Amino acid sequence: MKVSWVAAAGVLASGLLAQSAPASAALKLCNQTSYIVYAAIGAATKTQLDTRGWTRIVPGDCATPILDRLSAPAYFVYAHTSRSHSGPPRAWGGNVPICARDSNFSQHTKLPARGCPGSDFYKMPFALLDRHGANSWTTTFNESPGLRTPRDARRAGIARLLEDLHYRVNVPGERARDLALEDFHKRAHLPADANEAELFAALETEAMKAAAPAGFAVCNYTSRPLVVALGLPAGKGAATRGWWEVAPSACPHLFTEPLKTDRVFLLAEEKGHRPVVSGPVRLCVADGKFDLRTATECKRRGLREAGFAAVDVKGRTGYVANIDESGLSSPTSPRAKSR
């Protein structure tokens, strides 16, 4: 990245507004939108850039990713909506390219940096926080038209997630929303007195299972981090690539091109090569990062052979592989929806 980090300029943009104001917390991020938001932050000196993500913030709530006083010369932020939401994704950012990845990360980079640290990192457009030298700051993510109060944001957020699950709640009065919530509580086995945090978590989980943008995503619903490798048909054989790290509750999009194949081969392992998703398709993998154009004759090439599961994606442009404690759960496919 050939950027003068301390002097870089950035404006929070993408059609949705973000406002900043002094605050008692060192760095507080507030979500005044109807979307669940995931935020990444960066702090830079002249010689080092520290970045980490992702902080999850539900509508009407705030998070404090930095508790200490803001002493670095420059701070950056980028945020995007949860992939559980239907329709095009929204993002809040600027014009400072900083390497990040879809799954959780914490990265320390010496400056100047000329590229991203791995194949799963790519440059995202962060915004410089213009905090006027203050050692504490609050940034609030907004949408247009704006929502007046945190309570308004929470209500709008619940309604949006219910719509993402194809409930019809955008009608006059409260009855449709109440009926939808009652039905969802039963469907998700939520107690009637579940709090809003539990409700948002359940709504996002179910909406994520129903969403499948173009490409291939993997959602980790286990309690443990996983590493994932993929195989794609190539000629008479297959090409394999890995590893992607998928933290618990993360849903990284491993590639975004529309699917043009009938099958994708999937391998998910815990630490120590313990398979969580595997199958009868024997293909080559390496212990470190790898990208193999052919995945045969593993032993001769000094590679490990592993059994991949064949995932049927025929006729789909996008697929979300949901992995839970029992392995690969029910498939999902894109559904058309108008707003």
C-alpha cells in the first residue's frame, strides 16, 4: 500500500452517512441503522499499521473496540452490513485502501506495505477518522432516511430481518409484526421472554442460512475455529485451494464469481487435521497455504491426500455451506426478493 497513513484523507461514504462526535469512551462505534453491521478498525503510526475486525453491532446498539485513549496519529474504520440481509450490501468507508479479510482477523503490518499478507486478505476502502486530535471519539453509522432513536433502530432492524426471512411485516399497524415474531419464536425455539440480543442472534442466524449471494460462502456454526479447503472441477480432474480460516459464527465469502459448475468439493477441519466436513473425493492439500492446479499424485509431490465432500451446486449461482456440530447442514440457494 503506497499510502501516507498519517496524512491520509478519508470520508465516510457509500450513500449512507456516518457522523462522529466526541465521547467518553476511547473509540465507540454506534449503529443507528436497520442493519446488523460488522466493523473493522485500524491504527497507524509512521512505521506500523495495526488492524482488526470484525466487531458486530446490532441496530440501536454501540460497541467499544478500543478501550484505551486514542494516542496513535491516525485511526481508520470500515463497516459493512451482515450477509444475512437480502438486497445489495451496504458499506461505510472512505478512500484509504487497507488489507482485511472476510473472517475475523488481527494484523500488525510494518509500513510501508506493498501488498496484503495472504490470499484471503484484500484491500477494503477504510475511512480516516477526523477526530480533531481528541483522545476519545464516537462514530455513528446512519442510513437515509435516518432513524431518530436507538429504539427506532432496534424496531426497524427486527422488521428488516423478518422481511429477510420472507415474513410480510411492512404493512400498517402492529399485528403483522407481532404475528411474524410469534411465528419466528416457535420456529427458532426461542422462549417468549428472549431478550433483544438473543432475538437478533437467532434472526441473523436463520437469515444467513436463507441468503446465498453469487459465489461460495462457508458459515461456521460450531463452537470451534475451522480451516477450509475447496476443490473445483478442472478438465478431467480438480484444482484445490486452501486454507481459509473460519472463526465460530463467521460466514466468509470464499469467492464471489457466479458458480459455473455442478459440484464444489469441500473439506473443513479442526486443529490437528480432524475432519468436520469430508467425503470420498480424494484430492491433494498442503499443510500451509496452497493453490494447486491439479490435485492428484499427492504422495509423489510431497502433499497430503484428504477426502472432500462433493457439494451439489447444479443450477445455482451462489451457495452457502452451513457447517454445524453434525457436519454439513441443509443447503441454501438464492431467492428473489423485491423491496
